[in-house]
Amino acid sequence: MQLREGVCSIEAPMDAHGCRFGIVAARYYDEIVGNMVSGAIERLVEAGTRAEDITVAWCSGAVELPLLADTLACSCDDAGRSRFDAILAMGCVIRGGTPHFDYVCDMAAQGLMRVSLDRQVPVAFGVLTCDDGEQAKARSGLPTASGESKGNKGVEAAEAAIEMVNLVGPRGLVRSG
């Protein structure tokens, strides 16, 4: 993108060396979510994170993700520093015939955003909200009946988390206060 001369543009590198990531993942639709988690882990490692600096915590469904993400965001190591530079939330919600889909999606999205803002820890949103199982498979990188693929949204969530750590995390390019 071409910006007007004199405008300051801040872009974060895709570098995760020395970073620690927590992944909260819902077991509901475990094949789909599991593939997203695997994709996220591979991308984090490719970007320089050591496998031992990645923790995956599983919960039952998307509604439970915010509390688990908040718990990880508040956890500290023995030195008193946050255990995680960013959290990735992975889940899948598929529309059914009732308004339940809307409530679950809203609770997950609002809750995860609140964790990020309240705890000042980046939370990458890797929760699929799909109309059917084929859409969910296509967005998780799994094969579909039609052969359609939309990539792996777990990989995209990992990239968002890395970018945000490098923008607003402890080594961030943007500093508050």
C-alpha cells in the first residue's frame, strides 16, 4: 500500500523467536479444530517459536473458550511474568435450525475480545462460524466433498498472534503510556 509521504507506517515482522503462546481449543468438532490447532502450531514453529513454548489447553466448546483464555492470560511463571505473549482461540460453531448458533458465536467473540482488552494480551480469534460442515472443513484445511479449500484458519490465527505480539507485546513496536 502506498501511503502519503511523511506518514509513519508500523508493520510487524513475522518473527516468533522467544515468544510463548497459549492455544485454547474446543473439542466440539474435534477433527476440524484439531486440524486448525496443528496448522497453528506448525506456523508458530516455522516463525521461530520452540515447541516447548507452546501450550494447548482443551475445553468442551466455544462458550468455554473465553474463561480458559482468561485463565491462561493471567497465569504467571516462577519469575512472576506472564506465561504467554499471546493466546490463540480455536473452535468451530456450525449453524443449526435454532438461534443457539447466534448466542454461542456472540458469547465466544465478545468474551475473547474482553480477555484481550482487559488483560492486555493479544487473543487471536480462530473460531470458525460456518453454515455447514463442508464450510468448516474447507476453512480448517480438511478435504471437502467438492475439493474446495479456503486454507487453514488456524494458520491465519497464528500469524495474527505473531503480528500482535510484535506490535503490542513486551517487545512491541507500539508502546502505550
